[in-house]
Amino acid sequence: MIVFSKDFPIFDEAQWPLSYVQTNVVSQINAALKDGSLNTRKNTCVCGSHKDTFVISGCDRYGMNIPQVLCRECGLVRSGLVFTDESNDLFYQKYYRKLYNANESVEQYFKKQCNRGEHFVELLSNLQILDKIETVAEIGCGSGGVLFPLFKIGKNVRGYDYDESFLEYGKIKGLNLYQEDFYRSVENNSIDLVIASHVVEHFTNPLDGIVRILQKAKVGGYFVMEVPGLYWFPPSGFNPLTNFQNAHVIQYFYKDYLEFLFQTLGVEILYGDERCTFICRIVSPINNIDELAPNDKLRVCAMKNLDYLKRRRKELSRRVKLKTKIHRWLRKNNLVR
């Protein structure tokens, strides 16, 4: 059962400043959803729960007509609907980059990726495992910026993605990047370090995706994963209620949940934080799991997450009211049109 709560704004329009290109793309997507060119299906929670789900927003931050919901059993925030496999492929091929990187050049994106890669190198160095790594593979590498700092210190790196323009930019930098299926191209138990940086949240089946990625690392090898964290606060005044994105099937993970997941899979957690950056060591072969039934701790976390989002909603509401007052004053004094 889906529960609509007065504690949350059921947005029906974009909560993110859109460029002309983005506005046009969103209109195309919503039209495709209406005429059946893009098809959706219900997105059940990875924990398998069929209990009440709270609607946090009626659309995503760009204004796509996809509800965003919170599971009261495990506390994960997810898109209530997801594209079917065929429509998902079409979305990423035709709309995704225009919508999500409309105002960002490939060079800017590469530099941003490099910053994350340098952070990963620092963490690996602090854990004193950098010298144990020779081969590195990344799924969803984009332009390869995350791999570049590892490449510069002599690691044998390779990345996999589907966006040819982004891959070509990284190839110019000397990186081995491939427009291929990661799962088919990388053998199991073959890589010292596998990276999934802001990839897993896009999966329609994140548990299966994590397991399949982990299986590519050698036993004794390492795994770096970063996904959006519900409790991470960047300096810009982040508010999760304005950041729900349809492409992020699982919008936000949280530290306790990922700790429970990795412990269930039998991997050793070497590092984890509220940003949901995790570094793990694979200590034995990884077995498949169909769902991750929540324990009592996750149920407590679910209520904590719900209360947290209610507080953030109030903060957001105050800011929206303040902006509205300012805008009315500016218009009254003919300072804006």
C-alpha cells in the first residue's frame, strides 16, 4: 500500500533549475510516458517488503512523472516506478546525457571524476593496500576520470561504458576504455580492484548488480563503491527532497544499510562513511542473493530516515517561502520581470 503523507510535498513540477534543453527533454520524456513510447513497471523494494510505502514526492527533481517513495521496512528511498528493460535502454541512449549533463562539458565531467579518483587513491593509500593492486576495472566509467589518478601511478586500468563521446575523451588521455558490456568482457575472479562509482543506484536490480560486480574481483582483491548517501551533507546546503532523480532507481542508500548488505555477502569492510563510499576486501567467493530481508536494526533506521526527511521537508518549505517573499518584493519594486 502506498501512503500519501501531509509531511511531504508531493511535487508535481521540477524542483531543480532547468536549462532550455533540459526543459525540452523533460517534456519529451513525459510525452513518451503518456503515449507509451516509454513504458514503466512497479519498482518493488530490494528488501522484498510489500508493506506500506511512503510517497516522498510525486515526481523527480526534473519534473518527470515518476513518484519517489520510502520503504518503511528497510528505509531505502527509491523510484516507485522504473522503466522496462527496453525503455530503460532507450532512456539512456536518447535522453540521459542531454538531461543530466546538459550544462557540463566532457572536460568538466572528466575533472570532476578525477577528484573522486584522487580521493579513492588517498583512501586506498591510507589503508596501505595501494601497493597490492595492479589491475583495475571500472563499470560505468564515463570519460575515465576516476581511473586517471590510478593510471598516472602505474596501475593497469580499464573502463567500460556505453557513451562513445565520453569514452573517446578518456582514450585521448591514454586510458584503456571500452564500449562493451562490463559483465561479458571481464572474467570472474580476475581483477585486483573493481570500482563502481555512482553506478549501482542506476540499477533496476541493485543487489544482483553488486553481486555480479563483486564476482569480477579476485578472492583477496578489493571493491570500491560509491553511491548517493542519505545523510551526506555537502557545503551547498543539500536537501534530498530536491534531488530525487528517476535515473537513480535507488535514490539514496545509507551507511547502516550498506554495512548490513556487505556483512550478509561475507565481504570485509575496510572503510565506509555516510557519503556511502565503501572499500571492501573479498575474502571468499560471492554467492547470489535474491533479496535482502531487513532485520530489526534496519526497521529502526527506516523510521529514523522517515523522521529525518520530515525535518528536511520543513527546512525546504521555509526556504521556498523565503524565496517566494523575496521574489514578490523584487517584482513589486520592478527589479525583476
